[in-house]
Amino acid sequence: MVLDDVQRAFVEQWGEMGARWGVSRSVAAVHAFLYLSEEALSADDLCEALSMARSNVSTALKELEGWELVFRESRMGDRKSYYCVQADVWEMARAIMKERKKREAEGALRTVGECLEKARKARNEFQEGRLEAMQEILQLGCSFADKAASCPPSLIKKALKMGGKVLDWVARK
């Protein structure tokens, strides 16, 4: 199995983007290749196409399953597992947002809250003001993520399309 030009370019770009977002290049590459694959692929298929070690592919698949971005399938009479990706980009975005909130924002919000309490006890108004601002933006982001996670993808899409118009409207008020 060989990557075509489109697959190669997309896998490379997705890998770069993933690395900037704190996702390993291997995880992003596996995700990108599966996204552009018309059928479910085995770990062996992925190793061959991406020139990756089996251990890297297995680790990437496990992580992607944890994010609910990749799903395992079995085939009658075949002991191998086959993997397909969440093909709906809106569902994919929702899964990524939900997982990033859980892994990153919730911990940051908890730590900021603890630091804010310490700043209040120490009566450090400067730190208190900065931490309150940070807490507010994290709370608003988490609240938005929770709301978006409960909305159907069609509503999220509409909201994003309206984003600029909403900002213009708010700016006029």
C-alpha cells in the first residue's frame, strides 16, 4: 500500500498541525491517513503505508480510540482488527473539543481556582485580579464547550457561520 500525492500531503500537514497542538506526529498521521481511506485498514496496512513501527501505530490507534476518533471493526473469519475514522468532521470536531476540555481546560481551571484562593488568602490584589480574569475566560470556554458538545453538528455549523455576524452585532450594541 502506497500513499498517493493527496494522502501524502494531507498526512504531512495533519502531522505538522498535530505536533503544534501537542498531539504526536504519529497519532496525527494515522488519523489523517484513515480519514482519507475509503475502507477500514488493519494496523499492518497502516505500518506499511506510513512506514511506521508497529508499536507506534498501535499506540496511535489506542490514543485515537480514546478520543473516539477511530473505531475498531472485525471481519468474519479474520483475526485482525480493522480501523475506520469518524468521518463526519463536525462529530470529529466535537469529540476533539470534548476531549481537550477534559484533558486540558478542566485541570487548568482547577489549578487557577486553587491559585486564586491562595492569592486571596495572601491578599495579593494584583495576582487575584489576573487569576480572576483567567478563571473567567476558562469558565466561559468550558461552558461553551459543554453547550457545543450537547448540540447537534448542524447547529454548531450554523453558529460558526454566524460567528462574524454575531460579533458585528455585539460590537454595535
